[in-house]
Amino acid sequence: MVESINTKVDLVIDATAFTGLTDYGKIMIGNNGFEFYNARDTHKFIQIPWEEVDQVIASVMFKGKWIPRYAIKTKRNGTFTFSSKNPKKVLRAMREYVDPSHMVQSLSFFDVIKRAFKSMGKKKTN
């Protein structure tokens, strides 16, 4: 069994990690970092200290009524995507340790399409 980096736990909730294949397990948010533990395989885990978190990106739908997934962008190791039972509760618990200015909303589908058309227009003029 892997040892936790947290000494005080604020929240433990069922979750899914999207790491190639989907891994089901539990998210643990505590005073030292964000942790994901796989339910079946104890060797599959993700531990992210709060100092390593660069941004938390939430995918928000229907004006905040539904948050299907959120991602944690780290300074060195890339982006990890998760979904959980109660994402608002998880994001509120993370807000205690991550600066709220580093918690952002991802682009909507239409924003991505709009950017694509704008970039196509810039390429033709250059």
C-alpha cells in the first residue's frame, strides 16, 4: 500500500481518472496535496502536491449547473483529468489550497469553433 502525502484529510469521494484507460477509485483532498487511488490496483495512484499545481480547469456546462470533468495542470508532469460524484464539492475543497485565480473554466464547444475560424482567417491573410 502506498503512503499518503496528506496528514489531514478534507474530502474523500468516488472518482474516475482518465489516464489512457479509465481508472475508478477515490479522490482524497488534504492539507498537502491531491491524491487519486485506484480501487482495484494499489500500484496505480496519482499524488499531486499543492505546490506542483499550476491550474485547475473545470469543464462547465449549462451555466454552471453541470460539471462533467475537471483537470489539474501541473508545472512539470502535464495535465490529469478526473470526474467525480460531486464535482462542485471537490472544486470547493481544492479552492482552500489553490489560488482561486488559478482555477479557470475550459473553453466551450462554440468557443473552440470560433477560435478555429479566427485562426483560419489569420493564416490566409499572412
